[in-house]
Amino acid sequence: MRTYANLLKEIKAKVSPVETGVDIRSIKKTKHGGVLLEMARKTEESKAFTDAVKAATANIGTVKTLTPTTTIEILDLDEISTESEVCKALKREFTDSLEVKRVNLTKPTPRGNLNRCALAQNLLRQRVFEDKTDVCFICEQYLNIEGKTWFADETGTAAIWIVNTKNVTRKWNAKRLDLEAFKASLARSWSILQNNPTSDTCSETEKAVLNTMKEIAAACDASMPRLKNQSFHRPAYWW
């Protein structure tokens, strides 16, 4: 039975790396008892050295040549391209000695609206808390938050988020809401707001927000009664 030492001795006796133009960087023993010859990076592939090792170990083992591989990623490829066309294009752009091991064509990934994702909504929540926003109007939300401060439409594409409930001074009895009156009031308000010029400055934007909130409050007044403020009264003791 040939051992690692005997196999290495046989190779050193019959193969000369200098004559074949090969620079051996290291010699290692594999887990199966074989000999691993690692060449230096500057060494080019030498067929003479490989043939010499095969001849020296013809009766005692087999020789495998390991070559470094490189992964090439091609983006924006059309859907009708085939593996053979990719191989031909690579060999044409590089050298004829290039050996393509495998071509893996992935299916195109559909690209949707990146604004409607969990990360975008998390960033919105962080921005709202940092800016101390009282009321937030959201379009294309990722998901609706459970609670009495989040009001979403039936389609789930828009929502009103009451962030700071401490500053809410007016409340309405939503159980007595007249939905048709509410819609009609908002429609009239929208026709008025739509005719206003586009806001270019900070003051004009704040004015547009105030006008919008005023119209929303008017729509609430037109469709449902207000709730009385339950103010806290201190007891007055007398005797």
C-alpha cells in the first residue's frame, strides 16, 4: 500500500518543477491521503508538469488538475437569451481558452413600488416621532396600525394617523355619522381646495394645511354631532 510519504517521494524523484517551468508554493496532504501541489500565482498552467506527474503516478494513483474559477454576473439580460448564446458571447469577449463551467439564467424579478414596504413605513414612524408631528396623512401604507388613532380607507391605500392625541380638542360622535353628508361635504371642499395655487413657500404650505384641516372639520360638523369636552372639575368644599 502506497503511503503519503512514498507517493511524495515518487513524485519528487521523477518530476522536476524547474524543468517544466512551475513554481510549487506548498505541498499538502489531503484528508484521503493524497498529495496536493499548490502552485504560485505567477505560475502559468504547464501541461508538461501535469503530464510528468501523471506519468510518475500512472501505476499508483490518478491526477486531477484544479483551476481557479471566477463567477461572472450579467445584469439587464433580455428574457429570450439562451445559455449557448451567453457562452459564445463570453468566449468572444475574452479568450478562446476560456472554459465556461455553468451558466445559470435566473428569472426576472418583478419590480414594484419600493415606497410601499415595511422599511418605508418604519422610516415614516421614526420621522413622525422626531418631528413631533400631530397628524399624519399617509398614502400607500404597508399595513394598518391597530388602535383608535389610525383611520384607513376601505381600499387600504390611504390613512390618517392621529399621532399626538393630547392636542385633540375637538371630537365627534362617530356612531351617528352620516356618511353621505360627509362625502358630499368633502367633495365640495375638494373643489375649493383644488382651485388654490400650488404652494411654493413654507408659509403657503402651512396655510394650505390649515385650510385643509378647516375643511375636514367642517365636513365632520356637517355629518355628525360633536362630543362635549369632559373637563375635570375640582370639588369645591364649603360649610
